[in-house]
Amino acid sequence: MTQAIIGIACDIKMIGLQPFHAAGDKYVAAAVGGSGGLPVLIPALGDPVLLQGLLDHLDGVILPGSHSNIQPHHYGTETSRHGTIHDPARDATTLPLVSMLLQSGIPLLGICRGFQEINVALGGALFQHVHEQPGFLDHREPDDDDLDVQYAPAHRVHFPEDGLLRQWLGQTSAKVNSLHGQGIKHLADGLVPEAVADDGLIEAFSVRGATRFAFAVQWHPEWKYADSPLSRAIFQAFAEACRARKEMR
């Protein structure tokens, strides 16, 4: 097999009365087309022993976005408002998985919820409602059924002078989509900001000292990734790290 094997973390989704382990097609498509990998789904079992056995066969992992939010007790804050969607099984899987991946040197790409999971797993905290914080924009998507409207570029993010995105893209900033209600309140120690919105919200970071690619974004680069130079740059860098991992495995 020549393709790198890329794990994609699953949610627990209710279909009718039954729970299913599920990952969005757009993440699978980006793992294949954007990173040239062979995707496999990581079930939300919350069992570190099973996870470790699986990691031995993976060349990279994507922590994708989701409609659910991390349970706030994981970052030491108040309970969520009534109606907030949670996925305890995903929390129990992905939060310990972050440290396992970093320790194993397996390339890690976090997207939206995955971005927040890495921050929380490493000791950071979140705003549960960014748009209610003084001075911050409303980062939620438009209330529209048209996905192209929801995923349209919404605001600009700026790349630090010595950051990875500036290195990969050769630009100082770019416009990104925005479909999140939560965001970074406190950045975990060891995380380095890689993109910041006009309102100061951190929208991308890397893991300082990681032995391989460990990077996350708050926006959705998987959406029509082939049409975006920024998205292509992110998935290409991830792909190169996954291929290097495969060659060593």
C-alpha cells in the first residue's frame, strides 16, 4: 500500500433511535483528495488501549468539526445552556487521543471542534459564546440553508511574520469561512498562534516542540479545499508529514 493511512475521529450520531459512529463526507474527501491518503474512521469508544493499538497503524489523524461542543467541565467552567449539543463519547476519545498522538509523533490536524479539542486537552479554555464577549465578532455562520452561503469567506485572519501559514502560503493574511459559536478563551501552554482574526480571536495554532506536524484551525479548510490556496497549503503540509511518517513506520 502506497497511501498514507489517515484516521478521522468519529462523532456519535443518532439516526432514528440508534447511535452511529460517523464522520462527515467532506473530511473523508479532503483526506483523500487534499492529502492523498487512505482514510479510516476512529470510533468514539473512549478506550485508550484500543486507541493505542489503532495508532500503531496510522500515519496521520484528523480531528474534524462537529455540531457538538466539548463538555465544559473538561476546561473547568460553568455548565452549558439548555439545548447545547454534547458528545461525551467523542470527548472521552479525542481528548486523551491528543496527548497520545503528540507522544507518538503522529501528524495531527485539528479542524473547528478538533481545534478546540487540542486546546482543551493541553489545558486551555474556551468561550462558550464568542459573540457575547465584548469586542468580539459574531463568528457563527449565516442562518441559511444554502451551504455555499454558510461556508463563504466571512472574515480575514492574519499570519504572524514567522508563522507556518505565512511560510506555506507566502501571504500575510487570507479570508476564511466562519461557522463556530465557541472559541479560544485561554490558549494552552505550548501552543503557538498561527492566525488571528481582526477581533483578536486566535484562529489557528501549532504545537511548540512537536516532533511532527501538529496544527489546527478554527475554520473549515476541508470545504471545497481544491478551490482555496490556503486549504491546499494546509492539506499539502499535512500530507507531507503523513508520508514521512509512513516511510518510517
